[in-house]
Amino acid sequence: MTSAGAVSSNQATAKAQATAVPASETLPWLLSALVVGLVLYYVIGVDEGAVSVLGDTTVLHEFVHDARHFLGFPCH
Amino acid sequence: MEARSFVLRGVLAGAAAGLVSWVFSLVFAEPQIEAAIAYEEGRGAAEEALAVAAGSAPAAGGEEEIVSRGVQATLGIGVGMVGIGIALGLLFAVAYTLLHGRVALRPRVLALVVAGAGFLTIYATPFLKYPASPPAVGSDETIGDRTALYLLMVIGSLAFLAAAVFVARLVREHLGTWNAVLVGGVVYVALSAVLMAVLPGLGELTINVVENGPRVSETPIPLRDASGAILYPGFDADVLYDFRLASFAAQMLLWGVLGLVFGALVERRMARAETSERPVAAAS
């Protein structure tokens, strides 16, 4: 059972522990997240449309076709 | 908490947001997409009949279907929505990690603020200039220009948000936080308005002007014969409205779920770390 006291102490620690993350250990994670995120955004949204790096087929384009339209990307 | 925890939670929250948006899109996007494709096919048939009547040879066969409509409308849109959810979750996690502990907001509030900023810059602002369009709306020949212009709007609004935050921090000392945020908002809106005014409308692209004369958008206008009588109607305004409204709502859902789930996951993790650390702290 969670008492009211425990809840408020949890909230207090959530605030207290929100300390900044040092740059040295975070950099590899942040860089890879940034790169993978951008590549995935490009693959879902753009590739095999206006430009293509994954080949001349339009299989990927056609497969995510509806999502591309619905997410606001120019499709064809 | 280290960056690894944030990135993994970003992926998890992004995938959850993508799943929710997938279900939403099955109900609210697919009927509009089907209607748009039916319009496109009907118009294509009418144009071909016209061409044949004018003496051209009929086109050989229909368009080859690479991925069936059934797959596109179910699995395809699902992979797209979950994929974009994970992509945005990763980018979200990067921004969140850089801000965590550096601003006076508890994690779940900061997560919602970052998600709101992502929605505004990556989707909503570009949407005002170049709104999401169903199939049949948009000329094949302008895909290169349209993609470049759309991505320019996305990059521009991200840069403008950075500029707005910079200005807000600069004036905060003098004006206080509330007014500084308002000043930042004005900076963002003003810069975005200038970019939107400078960039061409899609109907103003050369290929479209040559074909249809200068227009604001690429939405198909009625097909007319020489006397001006309508042979095939223009694109249904209600279908276009419903599609765009659903697209906007889906992005609100996507970013909203991403921010809420991420914030909840981070706060739960912090509370758990605290309880497991407590006995050690007591002993030392």
C-alpha cells in the first residue's frame, strides 16, 4: 500500500534528482540517437521519393505510402 | 540518470506513441485515403477517355501495383507510424537529455514541454505552409521541389525555435520569465511568418503555373472541355478537410503520447532509484 506520505516523498525525489547529466558519458549515446533518429525520419519520410539512397525500386515508398501522406511528407 | 536510460525510454515512448497513432490512422485516415485514390483513378480514366477521343492511342494497361492497397492500408501505415514514432522518440530523447536538470521543471513537465516544441517545429509550423495532402493532391513532377520546400520549413522552424529560446534567455533578467517567454514566442512567430511569406506556394511552382496558371495549391481543379463545361469535378473539399484535420490530430496524439509516456517512465525510474539508494545512504 502506498501512503500519501510516500507519494509526496517520491515527487520530492523526482525533483531533487533532476540533476544535469555530464557531457562525457552522454555524448556517444546522444550522437547515435541523433544519427539513428534522423536516418529513420529520412527513410520513413523521404527515401525512394524525391531522392533515393536505398535503391531504384519503389517498394519502400509504396509500403509506407499511406503513412507518408498522413504524416505530412510530400509523397508523389 | 544517464543518457542511455533517456534514449531507451525515448524509443519505448516513441513506439507506444506510434502504435496509438496507427490505430487512430486506421479509423480516421484510411477512409479519406481510399476516397482520394478513387478520385485519382476516376480522373485518370476521364483524362484517358478524353485523350482517346482526341485521337491518341489508349495507354497500355493500368498502373502496376507494387504493394497492394490492402497491405498499404494496414501493415504499411503501421510500420510508417511506429517507425516515425521511434525516430521522433530518439530525437526527443536527445533534446530532453540536454535540458534535464538544467531547467526548473520536474521531468514529466519538461517532457511535455519538449514534446510540444517538437510538435510545433517539426509538424505544425510546416503544416501551415505546406499541409499534409492525400493521394491525388500534388503533381508527380513537383515531388523534388515539394520535398525540398517542406524540409526547409522543418529546418527553418527548428532554427527559429532555437533563436526564440536564445532571445528569451537574453531578456529574462530584465523582463522576468513570463514576459521573456512571450518575447520568445513573438520572435518565433515573426521569423516563421517571414519564411512562409518568402517561400512559394505549391501552385506557384513553374510546372504547375504552366499547366494550370498561378494558383496557391496543387489541389486538382475540375476537368473542363473546350466550352468550359465540367467533365470531371475538382477534388472533394470535405475529403481534403477531413484528411488534414485527421493528420493534425494524429500528430498531436503522437507527440502527446510520446511526452506523457516518456515523462512517466523517467519519473518512475527516478523514484525506484531513490528507494534502492536509501538503505545505502542510511548506512553511510
